[in-house]
Amino acid sequence: MVILSKPAIEQFSYIRNKQPAAALFPPLIPVVDLSKPDSKHQIIKACEEFGFFKVINHGVPMEFISRLESEATKFFSLPFCEKEKTGQPKPYGYGNKRIGPNGDVGWVEYLLLTTNQDPNISTENPEIFRAALNNYMAAVKEMACEILEMVADGLKIQPRNALSKLMMDEQSDSVFRLNHYPPCPDVLQSLNSNVIGFGEHTDPQIISVLRSNNTSGLQISLKDGSWISVPPDHHSFFINVGDSLQVMTNGRFKSVKHRVVANSVKSRLSMIYFCGPPLSEKIAPLPSLMRGDQQSLYKEFTWFEYKRSAYSSRLADNRLTHFEKIAAS
Ligand SMILES: C=C1C[C@]23C[C@H]1CC[C@H]2[C@@]12CCC[C@@](C)(C(=O)O1)[C@H]2[C@@H]3C(=O)O
Ligand SMILES: O=C(O)CCC(=O)C(=O)O
Ligand SMILES: [Fe+2]
């Protein structure tokens, strides 16, 4: 049995201030069936209202998903000293509890990988892990590309690949993350508060494509500041609008604030493909979305500049505000 001393208990973050609870009947998370002809309109609506939606009939073979899940489970079950051999996430590698370089602490361990280089994961059979990763990432990338083309279509942006080409570019700075949230011992879950698995934040990229096992924990924040739990569904994917897409739509879409709370019984395993543009890409509202003399709400910046700023500010900060033009008073 593991006995946790008081200082060890105190180092984790809890949800202290209870935000307004979502209404008695919280809104249902939009579900987009990618095989339906009107899915682009549903995507636009969901991006405007929630910055978040679930996709079904996505075309990613269940076999690819299960294989990667099983490889990731094997990896996270290794003793710490084995996992550590993968190297720290500087920027890519194995991380434990410290979420990113800022000292934010979560009840989580993870592998952070780049999507355009074979990773060096320390497992018994790295070749099998790599093959599972490559199959999964290629299929998810294709689906993400299709979704971004539907977004462009739905917004009447020309050409259709104006958004998708950024993540399809050879130089795209996309990242892939495997998160493992072990069951959190009850001693850490004090009355009325939950241990944080991953602190609240928005994803800085264009969109993120998330798949998890059947364990709950993911929550999204609604426009009124309340939080709702996302019912897990291991057959589907969840799409987050990221900060970059908020800027490219000049604020018409909002990036979704989300977090993960620890579960006391089951472990949660999530795999997330973060679709990023090339580092040198200018992140700015798409010209075809700007009507008449409409101005950009944001200053000019590149993905490199935004990423640097996101990594140096703390998780919960509304980091896009540094890039907003100050409204004339
Ligand atoms: C505290 C952190 C940890 C960061 C950077 C910084 C703020 C936002 C985090 C994320 C969140 C989305 C995925 C990720 C890969 C990203 O791009 O931004 C994460 C990154 C990391 O895990 O390194
Ligand atoms: O693990 C999850 O379900 C979400 C984690 C997350 O938001 C992230 O890694 O950016
Ligand atoms: Fe996230």
C-alpha cells in the first residue's frame, strides 16, 4: 500500500471554487455524423456554439485505435525507471505530473511526440509501437483534413484546403500526445473537490482530435463559465477548436476551455492529435471571412511566436488576450 505524506497530498491541484453548475439539463454535446451530407453545417454550428463536438462515422478503423491503445497501455504499465529511459519532454518525451515546462501539476503521465519524426520510445518492442502510432496518426490526420475542409466549405472559404493545407504541410508543427491518468486514491479526493488530472486550458493549435478509452474525466467549459462532463465514448472522436482557429475566424469560433478531473476507480487513457501549422505561418483572420472594412481583432503573429508565448504562460491563463488589439475607447 502506498502511504502518502501530507506534503505529497498538498502538491496536487484541486477544483476549489465551484463555478456555477450547468443548468439542471445541461446541453447535449453536438454529434456530427461525417457520412451525412449536411455535416459541414453542423460542424460550423458546433464550432460557434461550443468550440467542441463529437464525430461518428469517422472512417478511422477501430483496429488502429485498439492497437495503439494496447501499446500505450503496455508502455504506461512499465516500471517508472523504464519509462524514464524515453527521455524528458524537452520538447518530446515522457512526462510525469508536470504538465509542460511551467510547473503545472496534474494527476497524469504522458508521452509527447512530434508527428513528423519516428519517436524513440523505450519499450520491449518499439517497432510494434511505432507501426501502431503511424497507422493511427495517418488515419486521424486524414480525418482532421476532411473536417478542416468541411469547415472551409461551410464558411465559404476559397480554396477548400485553405485550413487543411497548414496541417498537411511537411513542415507542419503538429504534435501527438498520449495521456494516462491512473486511478486517483480516495485519500487525495477530499470532500467536494476533485483532483485535477489536466488543468483547464485551451489548445493553442488549429484543432485537436481526441480519443479516449471509456473512462470519464474530460470536462468542457460553456460560454456562461459552467463546466459540463463529456460522456466518454471509445468509438468516437472529439474535436476541440484551438486558439489558432479562433484567430483565423476572427473570433467567430471560440477555442474551448477544457480540463480533466481524476477518476478514483478507473484509469483514463487518451490520445490526442494536435493539428498545428508550420512554425513560420502567420496566424491571422482569413481574408475571405472579412466583410467590408472589418478589422482583425488580433495583432499579427506567427505560430512560432504564439507557441512560445503559450509555453511560457501558465495553463489557465487566457493567453490569447496578449495578442488582441486593444479596443479603441
Ligand atoms: C503548460 C503547458 C503545457 C502545454 C504548453 C503549455 C501550455 C499549454 C499546454 C499544451 C496544451 C495542448 C497540447 C500541448 C502539447 C500544447 O501545445 O499546449 C500542451 C503543452 C505541453 O504539454 O507541453
Ligand atoms: O486527456 C484528455 O482527455 C485531454 C487532455 C488535454 O486537454 C491535452 O492534452 O491538451
Ligand atoms: Fe487540451
